[in-house]
Amino acid sequence: MVTLSPTTRSTLGRKRDRAAVDRSDLHAVLDDGLVAHLGFVRDGAPVVLPTAYGRDGDTLYLHGSSGARYLTGDTLPCCVTVTHLDGIVHARALMHFSMNYRSAVVHGDARRVTGDDERLHALRVVVEHLTPGAWDHARRPDRRELAATAVFALDLAEASVKSRSGPPSDDEADVAAGLAWAGVVPLRTVAGPPETAPDLRGRRPVPDHVRDRRHTGG
């Protein structure tokens, strides 16, 4: 089990007791997520954009468009976050309301992936992360589509993980007074029934990898 090695940027400032220290915790948060938020500075102003991603070992691949103004260089100094909201925590006092969550923050200089072999590998990682089984089911990208796609690779060396779980943390006086309900409203992302495209030709059944995804709830 390899531990995270906090840097100045990745060391928690508040609630340090909520930090995870094992790299496996970082991998778990990333693997369970579907959307990452990519933050960077462009023309002197902060920009944060949602993007598709996938992890291969300690490399995070980020998907974008080659026509995007912010993806023009060979490197992109950035911060990437992935967050899961697991519940709303209702306390007896409003100042103790909270959220149960798991979050990962990664800092670094993402590099543009240029080699054809790694670009295809990176796209497979991204596709299989979002829709397992799709890479071998659908048509692969052609040269025109590859030219329109930008992929960046971000090393996971500089990262932090933070989480909260459990019931509210109320003051003893508010617990004794019992003037309000307290507890947790759980939240989760669940895959619904597949909706077949209206222009699908023939009587093609829903493939196993799509149907099975519904049952896993992710």
C-alpha cells in the first residue's frame, strides 16, 4: 500500500483528520467518478470546465477538443477535482449542517499526448471508464476524429483525498434540547434503464455491457 506524499499545494488546511493517506483511496475516488472538473488560468482569469477522464495506474487521461482555445500548448498547468456527494447531513443547529462526501484534488502539469499509440490507448481508457465494454462494441475513431480530439495526461504524484461520513456533529446542548430532527439523507448516482436510439435499425438488443451497467448502479 503506497501512501500519498503531500506537497505544499496538496496538504489540507482545514479538517486534516478527514484526509486519506493511502494512494488506493485516491484511485478509488477517481475510479468511482464520471466527471472531473479541470481548473486552469487562461488570459489571467481562472477557468473550470467539466471533462471526461480515465485512469491508468498513476496517470489520469483528460479528454478535450483540439479546437478548444485552452488546449493549445504542449503542457497545461492545472488542478483536477473529482467529488462524490454521498449525503446531506441535517443537524439540530444550522451551523452544523454538512455533507458526506469523497473528494480528490490533483495538481500538476498535464502533458499533451501526441503519439498515435498512446492517444488510442488514452481514448480507450477514457471510454472504458465512462462506458465499460464500449470500446470493443462500437466503431473505433478514424483519423479525422482523432485529429479533432485532444488528450492530456496528468501524473497523480501530487494529490490529496478528503472525505466525511456519518451522522451530524451537534453540540451537547442542542442534542439535549431535542428541538429539531437530525440525521442524514443519503444520495447516490444510479444508472436507469437504457433508452434505445429512435433511429436504430433492425431489432438489435441492448448489449450485455450496457444492460449490466444498470445493475451495478454506476
